[in-house]
Amino acid sequence: MEEPSYERLRSLIEKIVNSKFMDGQFDQAPITLQDLRKIIDSFAASLSAIYHVRIEYPEMAEKENPLPFSPRPSSRAE
């Protein structure tokens, strides 16, 4: 999937769950349609958090302009 938005992921998950439902794979499972809806929503939220589009940032200014001093190591013995 090129751009995995929440809506696209949810649609894909819904298609997969619906095909399993129509195939009869949930016939013996003690699960309701409401439960399936919650599962679909949960998977969509989890996957969209994992595959969200990241913003491209310009090169960091630190590389071009390093700090004029470096931090001193702590003199406290720990």
C-alpha cells in the first residue's frame, strides 16, 4: 500500500474480515458483529500508528553550525 492512511487500512482490514465471515470461518466462534467492528477499529488504529506518513525535515542546522563548546563531563562521582 503506497499511502497507508487510516481509511485505506480500515477498508483493507474490513475486506479481509468480511471475506472470512462470508467463508464461514466465524460460525463456531462466540463473537458478535459488534465485537468484529471493535477488532477492525483496533487493528486499523494500530496499523495506522505504525505506518503513518513521516514528515521530511530539512537537514539539521547543527550539522552546519556545531555548538561553540562541548558539554563538560560530570565531575561528580556517582
